[in-house]
Amino acid sequence: MGGRSKPASLGGASAQEPAAGARRPESQAEETWLHLVTLRYRRTCRYYGCGLVIPEHLENCWILDLGSGSGRDCYVLSQLVGEKGHVTGIDMTKGQVEVAEKYLDYHMEKYGFQASNVTFIHGYIEKLGGAGIKNESHDIVVSNCVINLVPDKQQVLQEAYRVLKHGGELYFSDVYTSLELPEEIRTHKVLWGTVNKLESAKKKKKKKLLSWTQWHTPVTPDIWEAETGGLLEPRSSGECLGGALYWKELAVLAQKIGFCPPRLVTANLITIQNKELERVIGDCRFVSATFRLFKHSKTGPTKRCQVIYNGGITGHEKELMFDANFKFKEGEIVEVDEETAAILKNSRFAQAFLIRPIGEKLPTSGGCSALELKDIITDPFKLAEESDSMKSRCVPDAAGGCCGTKKSC
């Protein structure tokens, strides 16, 4: 199931209950999330994600959520990692952390745990060390439509790499652009907003939800703290496009930091239903996409291999959708490139696969997939277009992303 998107909106609207006639959840992770969607917590109106950042094989893992907000993703993950695992959420907004902490006991009792396995920290995702998060302390880092709101994206990725164990991964959903954003888009009064809203709210001395993006230029955490005095809570709003990363730049940053090449999981196009913004944006397009970045040593297979999925991963016992390019069925031989083979061998998925060089006889009861390695899809816009094309020939799916299956803003 991987990175299937949540039915929430880019405009910051709270997630809604599944519509009548919606499809049934396809995995334990999705079923858990749908359950939490229906709970009437006060934090429901404070959820601003753009995807479902629930990877597979989470039992006993230690997970860090960057920009955890009101804690919804953390509580879903807390059940999936189990009592021996742990989830830490970090958010720069004290108000969001306070909301999230109110439900620690509730979820501990709901899941039947003896002690809570969730911790929330007030801090900045580009300064994890300042929040006390140590080197190589987590198996997985997740983030849900937050990195695009931070000016120094390389520093965020660098910090995620630092705190990940070898074999760990950054699994995250975010907004990307089809080209490098020109100055007009990055500083547009709607796409980036205006500081006047901030000043007005400060004068009224009311606690309101504002966005990182409601400034003429990107704002660092230090500037935000100094200007607001903790009065205002930044959030991901509909005007979050001005800080989106050019999708090809992600691979450049990943290589520079030391991650494996980005693995595309899901993607959905974002449409702009506003004449003024359409004029400003011009040929630039936006997409909401989920990627996974693995941190592993360079040991392992250096050639293409054949692998067999042994099955048994909770919620994916018979079939594992690893990303947009690889689907593994239990007992079936699949040929993979050397990078994929190395990731499977050096990550938490190692025990779930039998990996052998091409040509070596493998035991199998599930047949054999075509061994011709297909072209790998790395472009989220291409994947989104192919997905839309397939969906247009099928019954519409009730689940969507931050603006629906084909997002609109």
C-alpha cells in the first residue's frame, strides 16, 4: 500500500470521514489511519498533511516524524511499531505539540500498551541536534508535506541522514515542481503570502494558524520565533506552492548527502483553479509525491540480482508494493537492479527476501516474473499522468491526496 494519499486538502481543511461507498482499506496501516480519521479529537481541525507516510514492515522500529503537527501520523505509526517500537514527533509549534500530547494516555490505553511509545518534542526539523536527537538513533524518518515549507531543504535532508541508522530510510510526501521556480512565483503575494497578515494577527493578540509561506520571502525558524514570540502557529496552507522543490533537485541533494537515489512511490497532479495564479504559474506544474530515500553502506550486490519475496510482512503477506517500479509477490522470482538488491539486503527488508545473482537456481513455488528489467520511473509527473490515465478507465477511487486524487487548489 505504501504512500497512498490521505483524503485531505492542500488548503488546510481537516480530513473527512470516508465517503459512503468508499473502497475498503487495503492494509493494516490504512485501516488504522481511517479509524483515526473518524475520531472526533480537537486536533482534527489541525491536520495539514499531503500524503499517507506509512511505509511497510514497521514492527519494533524507532521512527521520527518531521513536522508532526497534532500527532495524527505519529499515533498511527505507534500502533504499527508496537510496544517495543517508538515514535518521536518534532514540531516547531508549541501549540501543536501541546495538542498532540493530550492524547498520549488515550492511545496507550486504546492499543493496550503498558506504557506510551510516543514522544513529542518542540524543535526545528533542520536542527534536530538542538532537540537532542542523536546520530543513527532511528530506523525510519517520515515527513508529511513539511519539507517544502523550509527554506534550507538540504539541511533538513542532512539532519535526517544523520539520525538514521545504516539501512534506514526517509519516507516522505511533499510538493514538487516541474521546473525551477522563477522569482515571480517564489515571492507571489498568494503563493508566498504577505507579512501584513502576520502583523494584523499580532496586533489582535490572538492565537491563529498562519503559514511559513505567508511572507514575501522564506522565513527561517529564528526569524519566525523572533517575529511572533510564539504567538502564532505556522502551518501548511493552500499557498504552500512557493516553497516547492524542483523534482530533479531532490536527486541532486540526495546524492550530495549520501542517500541512495530517490525511489518514487506515488504521485498525484495538483491543479490550480484560480485564473490569476494560472497566469503567474504559466508553464510550471505541481505534483504531490511520496519518495523513499535509503541510507545504506555500499556493501552488497554490485550486479543485478534475482529476488524472491518470502511474504509475511504484516499487511503485505502476499504482495509487497515496494515503490512505483517494483511489486513483489510471495514466492515469485523478480529481477532487480543492483541498487534495489543492495537496499533489500542492507535494510529492514533483508529477512523478507532471498537474494541471488542472476543465473543461480532459486527455489520457487510462485512462478517467475518477466526478467526483462523495465524502464525505471523517476519522474513524479510521468507517474501521476499514467495513474490519471488508468483511473479514467476505471471506477473513481474514493481515496485521494491533499486535494483529492487529482488535487485542486
